[in-house]
Amino acid sequence: MMKTKLKVLVGGLGWAAVIAWSGCATTPAARVEANATTVAKWPAEVQAKVKAGEAAVGFTPEQVRTALGEPARIFVRTEADGTREVWEYSGRRGRLSFGLGAGMGGGSGFGGVGVSSGSGRRGGESSKVTFTDGLVSAIEREKR
């Protein structure tokens, strides 16, 4: 009985790791590769920034998504002269952690497995990208 529970525990842990890692953000290189045909049509200076994971004023939403990935949140800013869309990038990197526990309890208590994915402030930079008329008009970066 103990060996069966251990096999289930280890098997479940493996699947949990696969599921947790599948939700992690991609790298600029992976996004460029996935959109290689489109990226090849962009000017060389745009391609260089996108490959470096950077956005710039004048970029399209597609160029920003390729460079930075999906934003953490999207806001709509209304100002006197119009409405703008603001994409927020949290600067948080995904983390995956595991916890194992064992114990004896009344009956056949064995223990458990804990798997969590979350984010932390280590690494990355918080930023906001503002679009006006479909192009980046401003970029705000967290001052450190």
C-alpha cells in the first residue's frame, strides 16, 4: 500500500510540474521564432529591439507583444484629448515550488504534496506601455 501511494505521489508531482511550467511566460527568442515570417518584414532596428525584448515609441501592438509578451493588465486611460490604451508589465518572474510532507495519523494517513506557481519581485522590470492611435506613444519604466 505504501509503494502505491508513493508512485501516485511521484507521478502526480511530475504532472503538476508540467502543468505549472506550461503556464510560464515565453522568452523574446521563442516569440520571435513563433512569428518569424512577420518579424522578418519589420525594419532592422525594430527587429533588433524586439529580439532584445525591448519596446520603443512607434511600435505596433504586435511588435510590443512579440518583444514583451502578453501584458499582465490592460487599462484604458481617458484624457482631455482622447482615450489611450495602457499595457502593464509587472516585472515579476514566474516561480515554481514544491513541498512534500509525510506523517502518521489515525488509520492510513500518509502525507501530501504541495505544488505552487507564483511570482516574485526578483528579476524583471515593471513597465507600462501607452498606445495612442494604435502605436506606442509612451513607455514608463520602474525607477530603481
